[in-house]
Amino acid sequence: MEQVQVQFVRENRTVLADRGITLLAVQTEAGLRPDAPCGGQGKCGKCLVEIRSPGETAWREVLACRTEVTADLEVRTREAGALRVLTRGVLTEQDAWEPWLETVEVTVPPCPAGESTADWDRFTGALAELGRGKPATDLALASALNGLLRQSGGRITAALDRQRALALWTGEKQTYMAAFDVGTTSIAGYLLRSDRPETVATAGEPNPQAQFGADVIQRANYALENGVEALSSCVRGAVDELLGELCRQANIPREDVLAVSLVGNTCMHHLFLGVSPGSLVRSPYNPAVSEPLVLRAVDFGIHAAPGAALLMLPVIAGFVGADTVGCLLAVGWERLEKLTLLIDIGTNGEIVLGTKDRMIACSTAAGPAFEGAKIQCGMRGAPGAVDHVTWAPDGGLTWSVIGDQGVKGICGSGLIDLVAALRHTGAVDESGRLTGGTDFRVGDTPVVLTQRDVREVQLAKGAISAGIRLLAQRLGVTLEDIQQVYIAGAFGSYMDPDSACDIGLIPAQLRGKILAVGNAAGEGARLALQSRAAWDRAQSLARQTEFLELASLPQFQDEFVDSLEFPELEEMKHA
């Protein structure tokens, strides 16, 4: 096939591309991770770039997903600001320190003359005398064992988990563990010491799978049409890059990381593992695999110690994943006496209601509006985003912006505030209509709120609100019975709870009961490494959680439609 030359000016990179493919595909193949939340359908307008032919002076703006490369081209991509990734979380109670990774000093006796007892058998026998189980035979470690024994006179240190020996060495060595929360929008990483409960580095970056679509359904459909390899390799690569960044921050070699844990929603879980998400998009929408897994990190593109373990927490249902299990761990759900509501608001909203004795979970397709997609001036929480809007009784608006630069757009928390403010001023009525008849501009900024934007907010908040109400019905309780509300995730941490109640995203009856718990999923991933009891508890929590399939309920559609409207102004004032 004939190829053309494409030069990306800002990145200082030139690539060869097959004639006739889209510019978005060229960016993806070049590893540039373009922003394309609609999955290249030409609907979101986020993949805008400037192009010109060699020798031309004028640039012209095009959608990368709708532009075929037919000749040599120069491309000027938009500079993306650093995404605000939440790594902070709240633990309600710390588990006893009992890390997944155990370090044991062991003296291996020499093989007596005239006998032929294997090095590995003498090693495991010495472990047994110390009260440790017999690890599975590891050929790489067995190969290195004789040299280590000769070097140290038989005294070595072994890193063990419940099943395997992960590493062997002589002398002093500090070892580490790493935890990752793979979200639909972003990935958060944590580097932990293995000898005490201390986090030595945190980092985050956007999930590069966004180039294949903003939500899990788009990505699942892409995988079904094109295979899982592209989606799988790019998220594995991002996790590995993030591990490298964590190690650079701590100034340690990757080989000192001996255990890794990972949580994510069910689709992210499957795609990371290279498992087809086909079962998630077809009735009955069940996961392909749900049990907890202990694997080898190197087999999934994570370059830590050669024998490093990879822990994948269990999933609950097709769209209630390991990230929800991580949240349950972090808030100590197994100890909860109070009737509690847990909400993780994202493109797919996961909701759990109950106590330690019984909990029911559901998922709602909130869509990507709160992540900035499908909103005309929407963007992620990056520099230049309006993140909060406040209103005064005289109708005036004030706003804050992420970073020290001009306004570029509005992110999810700002969008909620803006719609709530316009409800207070009457600029948006109960049905969601912009009463002025035209788009609403935020001061002298480029941010405008369109009628379509308001409808996207209504669809998102209607899905969440309907899920909450139906869970309460299934559990046989009223909204007033709920004693506390935990909001997990980045969006929930930056969102104003009062604004959420003002627009009906969270029912007004829950106002004043809301606590943001940060990246609870990431906290759960950490706990799984820091406490073997937490790892065991994750399995029991996943098994005990009942799943409610909302789409199967005859009353879901009616509840959803009812939840689309905004609360009346008087209700907002007195709630």
C-alpha cells in the first residue's frame, strides 16, 4: 500500500502512514493518544487539529477523525493540559499491617557429601522449619539459587506471597509494592513500602483508551469490531509508564517492586487482561471472569521484578467492577451499622446501598457528560477548565479556573455548579429549558451552555437518581432512612454536594449527609497489598453484594423519566 509522510509539528515526530486512513488513526498508530471521546464518530469535536500541505503557509482546522490522509501533511495538534488525577483517598479504619509480600531471612543447609538433594528442596525445607508453606517451584529462581547460596554461605532473603517465592537475594534490600486504579478517564498509581504502611510516591495520567471512545460501551464495541489488542496494549503500556514514573519519584529501580495490585470497572478489568468484553454488551451483561486473580506482572507488560505478583481484585457484576470492591474495602463496609449509600460517579455510575448485613449494588449509564464529553465547551479537569461556579441573589455569577491561565472550557464539577446556578436564577426551568431562548455564555469567557448540554446533564443525573431510588425500593427503605452518603471518585471529590442536590443528581433528602471519600478505589487497591485480611475480605464482599439489573425492572423507565426534571425552585430553597 502506498504511504505518505505525516509530520506532527508540536511533537517533532514524522511517521509514514497508509494513504486513505484517517488522521485520527495516524495519531493513534504514532502513539500520540489523541482525545476522541466519541470514538471517532465525528460527534464530539474534540479531535480538532490544524493541517497544511508542505510549502503552504496557512493552517486549516479539521476533525482528525473525518480527515483522510491522501498526501504528505504537516499537523499541529492541540496542546493538552495536565489532567487533574485524584490520588487522595479516605480510609475509615486502617487494617492491621499484614502485607501481601512477606520477607523472610532463611539459612539453607549445604547438601551433604554423597547426597543429591536439590537446592530448591533444601530451600523449601528451610522455609518449612520457619513455619512457612512450600512455594511452587520457580525455575528462574531455582536457576539463580545455587549462585546465591555459594555467595552468601547459605544465608539468603526470600520474598514470598501465599503461593510463590517472588524473589531471592543476599544482603540488605528495600522492597516495594505498587497499586493502580484504572479508571475509564484516568489511571492513578501508588508506590508503597513493603515493610511498613507508607506510600512513597503517587502519580496519575489520562487513560489512553480515550482515543477509542469516552465510555466503556464505545470501547467494548471497538474491541468487538477490531479485537482487544489495541485497547489492551495501550492501557498496559500506560500502567507500566506510570510505574516507571513512581520509581523515578522514589529513585528506586523497577526490580525492587515485587507485588502489584490493580482495580478497575469490569470493562477496564477485562481489557487490561486481554479478555473480550463481548459478554458485557450482550444480555445478560455478565462478566467473562469475576474471581480474584493472582498472576505474574511481567505477563501483562508490567516491568517490575521478574517474579512480581499481579493481584486483580474480584468484580461483582458486568458493570459493577473491582473498583467498587476497592471502595467497599476503603470505607470498611463490613463494619457499617448505619444505612449507607456509596456512589462512584463516572461515565458508568456504580451505586451500593445497605449495611454490613446486606448490600445491593447497581450500575447506571450516566454517560461522559461529567467527564466533559458531549458538552460543547466541555473538557476534563485540566488547566483552563472552569471547575466551580457560584451565584448571588442578584443573579451574578463568579467562577474559578484550574491553573494560572485563561478559560478554555468547563469540566464536570463546574458544569453541575453552572446548571444549579441557572436553576436558582430561573435561566433554566424545571423541564431543563433555557428560558432565554439562546445559549448561555459565562461572562466574557468562551464557555457557553447550550440546550443540548442541559439535556446531557439531565440524562446523566436522571440515571444516577433513578438508580438510587430503585435501590432504596428494593431494600425496602426510604431515602430519609439513609444515614450517610459516601461519594467516591475524582468527580465526586470536586463536585459541590449542594449543587448536586439542587439539580437532583442526589435526592434532596440526602443533603447534609454527604461525605467525599476521594479515590476510594485506589485506597482499596492499596489495602489489598497492605493487608492479607483485606484481600480475603474483598472476596467475601464481592460474593455478598447483591446485584440489581436496572434495565430488567419494569419501573426503571418511569423512574428514569421522572428523574430527568429538575427540582422546583422552592424545593431547592427549603431542602
